[in-house]
Amino acid sequence: MAAEAACAAGVAVDLYDSMGSVGRKFLLAGKGGLNLTHAEPSVDFISRFGTRQKEVARWLDAFNAQALRDWAKGLGVDTFVGSSGRVFPADLKAAPLLRGWLRRLRESGVSFHMHHRWLGWQGDGCLRFATVRGEHMIKADAVIFALGGASWPQLGSDGAWVDSMTQLGAGLAPLQPANCGFEIPWSDYLISRFAGAPLKPVIAHWTDRHGVPHARQGEFVLTEYGIEGSLIYAIGAELREQIAEKGEAVLTLDLVPGYAQDILAERLAAARGKHSIGDWLRRRAGLDPYKSALVFERVDKSTLADPVALAAQLKALPLHLRKPRPIAEAISTAGGVQLESLDDSLMLRTRPGVFFAGEMLDWEAPTGGYLLTACFASGLIAGRGAASWLKNGGRGVPSSAS
């Protein structure tokens, strides 16, 4: 997107990628149908960016959810709004959109250079690249970095750029996993029988670091290491920070949102007869086998035999989250180049002519189309910013501190 914006402004653009083809992570997103953006109202959309919503809102002023849909349509790809408000290509595929985009970029004059891995800077300001033919030096009038975070490193974004950016004078927040699972120790029985089982719907209750209680309805999945899924991604930043501060985060689950606790206790107090406890929970509380398995994992026998105590547990089952999964497994990354180091065009204040875009910046958002939309928007801003800087007389990227 940065290349497209700079090229449209009349700048000659060369795009270097460490992989053999571009858009590897974009194609990976397409395996889930390519959730491009979200159709919710702007104020709700912006709120998804947490502590960075003020800064990201400025990017979205230039390129918002509707602009992304219009852009896709300009490439011949219609979109539709799903039942949850998420926006997808009509064919639920990423490859046709990427092919059309690359064709248009090449026709516009963007030159692509594959298998070029950036190594850092020469003392004279040249960019150093490792290629199949050995090291290669490039002199540029402006540079836009969109090197990704550190999630899914096999697709090219491994966070190896951190030291080089520190040398440039960029402020950096530590890279951390975002949109990831969290670890809870399960029994071997639950792992062997129910890993991969969905829990829906549930309401998660938690108290944030400021003592404010919150609740959110959604769904997630039991895994062999703990839990993950859309509900967990939506509140993952808070969970991650609580674990960092306290050593754990506690989620309290309402497994039966359709019942008040007193009504549930009355229903569970009826004579069980010959029904197993699992069948009884299904009949009287509406629990499926997956929710029942979680109850059996966490509730002792005396509580299972007490209708009042059992109802209380079904409405407030505590889960203690130990740690997030490794960053390489995460869907996205938190941390990166701090926005305070950049001006409004995403140019590094200490190194004029050096711009940044995408996931390597210090912001995060849950899944739902927010990540892609903000990446697109930041690319547009950086591309326009680089072109504007060049046209206003900026020439040559300054040497690095090395």
C-alpha cells in the first residue's frame, strides 16, 4: 500500500522483499476467508485500537473501512458484510485480490525485488541486502520500512530489525504476542478428549488493572495448552498485561447466559433419577458436552452434588491464565516502533526520509478486520508522506548511527 501511494504521487518505487513472493501473510489471512475490515460504526471501530486509538484514528481519516471496500472493488473484487459485521471478499479468497493488486502495481511502474533480505545500513547510508547472488547495496532518496512484527516468522516477519532501528534512534516497545492463546494446565483427559472443542456462547467477566469490572460475550476454543479464540483475542491485551504485572490473569465464565442464577439453582435441584450428571446438566442447564467437560475439570464432587453451589459455579467459573503463547504462534504482534518517535506522516523524527508502516509500529487490535485496515491505512500515510517529503526537497537518507 505504501508503494501504491508513493507511485501514485509520481515517485519511482522499488519494493524489496525477503521472501520469494510478496503477500505471504496476506495469503495466510485468506485461509480464514480474508476478513478485510469491519462494518461497525466508526466510533466502535476506532475503540478497538485501545491505547492507540487516537493515533490510529488519524490514519483511518485517510483510509477507513469503506475506503478499503472501495479499493477492493476497484480491483474487481466485491465484498459483503457477514452476520457478525465482518467484511469479506465475495469469493472468500485472498489470491485473486493479491494478483490483481500486483498486476496493477507493476503496470504503474513499481519494481519488485524478491529474495532481498535487509541487513542494515552502510556507513554512507546505503541499504544492505542479502540476496542469492551475495550482498547488494542500494542508495535510496527515501525508505519505507514495513517489516512486520515477529509473529509467523516463517512468512518473513521475524523481528530481526529491532537492533537496527534502535541504532537509528527509534524508540521501541518490546515485541509481544497479540491475538494469541493463553496457557492453562489441563488434565490429560481433557486434552485427549476435548482439545479443539468450541465453547459458545459464554460471557467472560474480568477486572482490569484499574479495578474496573468488565464483561463480554463471545466464544473461544479449548486447546491442548489452554484457550484461544475470538473472545480471548478481543481482551488479550488486558490479559497479557495483567499476567506481566501479577503473574496470572483471572477470567470468570458465565457458561449459561440464558439463566439467572436462582432459576438455574431451582432447575438443578429437581430429582436427577437415573440420569448421569452430564445428561442432567444438558437437560436442566443446557450445557453441551464441551461445557460439561470444563465443569468436570474445574468443579469438585461436593459442588456437583449441591444445586446452589453448582449454579454459582456455572455462572462464575474461574479460569487462571498463566501466560500467553509464544510470539511465533501469535496472529499478530504488539510493541514495535513507538509512534512518539514518528511525525504525522510516519517519518522517524531523528532520521528524515525514513518512514514506517504496518505491524512493526507500536499498536495492536483484535481480529475482525481491524488489523488489516490499519495496516493498509498506515501504508497509505507512509507512502504519501515519503512522496511529499521528496517533492519538498528531501534528498538522500541520512547515514545510520553505525
